[in-house]
Amino acid sequence: MSSQNLWDMVTKRKTSNDYRKELKELKDGMVSLESHINERLMELCKIYPDAVILKKSVDEYKAKSLTKLWIESVAIETRISYIESIEKWSSELQNVRQLEIPSE
């Protein structure tokens, strides 16, 4: 291997500062994503308060039971699954409304 090729390899390696910058960008992105997820979940809870977000045994937990503080305390994956549940509930509700025959 020529010394030029070796020098090219060395100069293209990331430094600790590069890693710090990349880590900061990832953390900033995560904070932003989490904020968007929280906002969307709160918005959906207001629009569809009766949406079932979780079923345990015979109990159903509805969107109206979620508070901002509680939302921020659960894992981000759980928040996404609640958004998914509300979207599914909303979609099913829309399908039911479309099937209803208007009364005269």
C-alpha cells in the first residue's frame, strides 16, 4: 500500500468531535420526533376521546383517559401504538358511518 493511500485512509476517519456532533444531531432529532409524537397523540385524544387505545381482559382504556404527563411517562413505542390504535378505531368508525343508510 502506498503512503498516499494510507494517508487518505487516516484523514477520512472520524474524530471524537465528529462522533460528538453526530450524537448531538441524533439526540436533537429524537427530541423533535418525541415532541411530534406527543403532539399528535394529544391531538388525536381530543378529536377521538372515546377511541379505545388498550384492551385488558374485559376493560377498555379510552383516549380521553390519557393526560400529557402520563403520555410523557410511557415509552415512545407505547405512544406510537396508541396513535395506531386511535387511527384504527377512527378508520373503523368511518367505515361504519359510510355503511349507515340515511333515514328519510
